[in-house]
Amino acid sequence: MSAIGAVFSCSCLCSGVWLLKPGMQMSSFGLHTAARCAAKDFYEVLVLGGGAGGITMSARMKRKVGAGNVAVVEPSETHYYQPLWTLVGGGAKQLAASARPMGSVIPKGVEWIKSQVTVLDPDKNCVWLENDVKVSYKYLIIALGISLHYEKIKGLPEGFNHPKIGSNYSVQTVEKTWRALQDFKEGNAIFTFPNTPVKCAGAPQKIMYLSDAYLRKTGKRSKANIMFNTSLGVIFAVKKYADALLEVIKDRDLAVNYKRNLIEVRADKQEAVFENLDKPGVTEVHQYEMLHVTPPMGPPAVLINSPVSDERGWVDVDKETLQHKKYPNVFGIGDCTNLPTSKTAAAVAAQSGVLDKTISLVMKNELPVKKYDGYTSCPLVTGYNKVILAEFDYNAQPLETFPIDQSKERTTMYHMKADMMPLLYWNALLK
């Protein structure tokens, strides 16, 4: 079966490989109910968050209970397809291609409550929004994503006002990555991975491989010392793909320093300070000509110390059903949950099907039976036309879609990541 044929016959997605289920409908954009603070004070299904998980589940719930009975709480005016930002930072795509007006992705007829959640009160089946607006629900889906914390690195975010520094994780800083790469003359090009959970854990090194390819193409590679400073002790969690990546790193003469955590950026001096996690209190200072920062991340502030969260602030759900462990009418999806898998759009796609079945059974007072196996995917971009397609489960075991060795760099997988997946995201997953 060809790669394209497989896309339309399988049922997974990645932030990267998302594969359509047979018969999944491709609907056109429609106007949703106008955004407002809260048109009603009760909804059968209330969805918190307008990212991939929130929009996908609101579309599924609309078909289940009717558009007028579903609302999405989301303050942002724009919805971004963030997996594209790796390619934006590497100069292969335009930032505008990753954005759509929020109103165009919220399902037709579903209420858009353009506000922010301030308190969750699951004991009373309600949430509080800004301006002390209370909204009650019968079922709650939490899809609030993950928060970026550049401020936890001394010297940031103000350091982004200087040249030579960027970050593919923020709409404000992703184009600065490409500018820093274009402006590179000679010296250290440093790429970081923080000492926290992150979304799309492959992205911090993908931009390193693209930068290497760009510097080779422009004749500057011999003047560059490319360095990946990661707080982790391995290059990737799944051995099969880690082994393949280590071969790429060796072939391209890239330096990897493990257990190194970025704690300060002195942007005026072009210095990055790292702590050695194996030697508490020991720091290293590196001069940089280019610096790509992956920020520390954590649960959204509203979830910290919330009744729906675990002790670390992540929504506390059953890892197989996505139903809350304490509140049976509360569910979680995506980056804001404590599911022990990588936080990717691919994981959201796989989770959405399971959660849809779970909620259907709960609505009928039946026990959930569909089980999420932890499927996630990371298309590891290793060049401007190469991708290693990593797909795996909760046990860090490969869970591959195609009858080929996906640990090999392939051009077909690059085109799937760069060209096909954005189309499927906008026109199928979100629908």
C-alpha cells in the first residue's frame, strides 16, 4: 500500500501522522454562534479550550447532543496548527499557513464563549469565568493544553528582544528562529530541552537538524559548532528511534550534552547558562551565535490546586478511558492531562476516538469499554526532505502504521508531515 493510500485507510494521526477513518466526513466551514461572554448559564456539554482537543471534541459532541447544547470556552481569536512551527522556524513554511480565525474552526451552531476559565467547581457541576460569570454543565471536557514558562529562565522573555535567539514554541518568537538561522556567521548554534514535561518532545531537536541542513546548504556548516543541550539522559524515549537519531547525530557531527538544563540567557552578551543536573550547583556558560530555546512548561494556572487535578496540576484521568478518576461526568484530553504519553496532536487524535466512545457509554449509564493504548506519534524532521516517523504506545514500544521500517529517514514521510497533515488537520480532525 502506498503512503497516501494508507493515510486514507488507517485511523491514526500524528502531529505528523494522522490517518483518516473510513467514512469520516469532510465538512465545509460554517458560522458558529457569535462569541459572547455566556449566552446561557447551562450546557449539556461544556468544553474548556479551543485547541485541537477542544475543537475536535466539540464537533463530536455536537453530533451527539446537538449544537445548541454544546459550548466552547476559549479566549483566543486565532487557532494555530502548531506542528507546522518547526518548519516555520526552519524557513520551510510561512507562519500565516499555521493560523485560522477561531470562529472558523468552532463547529457551526456551537456556542463560543469568548472568555477565560477562572475556577472549576466539579462538586457543583459548574465553572466560573472572568467577570464572575457562572456556567453549569451536565458533562465537562477539559482540553486546556499546556502553559509555556519562558519567565522561569532568567533573562527571558525580554531576551527575545535581542537578535540571535528564537523559539519555535511561541507565535511571537518562531520567526525569530528563522532570522537567527539566516543571520548565522560562525560559532555555537545551541538547542535546548527543559527539565519539565513538554509538548511535542521531538521538536527541540528537529530544529537542530533543519539548522544543520540550512548551514550546509549555505556553506556555513564548517564554521558552526552545533550543540543539543538536553535535560534528559537519552536522545529519545523509544530505543528504536533513539538508535536511528544517534546515527544521524554521528553522521552530521552534532554534539549532544545530556543532563544540561538552561537556567539563564544573557542575551546582551550572547551567553547561555546551563546547570549540570548530575552535579547540583555546577553551571556552564556557553557563548552562542544562535540559540533556540524550548521553554519550561506546566499545567495551566487554573488547574493548579484544582479539585480536578493531581498533585502536580494535571487533570487526573483514567489512562485508558480518559474519564476523571473522581468525577464521572468530567473528562480530559490532550496536553493538560496526566496521561503518561507524549503530548502531541497525534495523541489528541487517538484520544478523541476513545473519549467519544467513553462519553457515549457514560451518557447511557454504562461503563466505558474502549481503551486508549497511549498511541502517540512524532514525525522527527531530520532535514528539508527527510522524516523519521516515530509512533509508539504507553510502554514506549513502536506502534507503527506502515509496513516499512519507520526508523529510516524518508522523503515520503516528510511530504506527509509538511503538506498532507495540515490539510487533514483543518478539514477532517477538527470536523
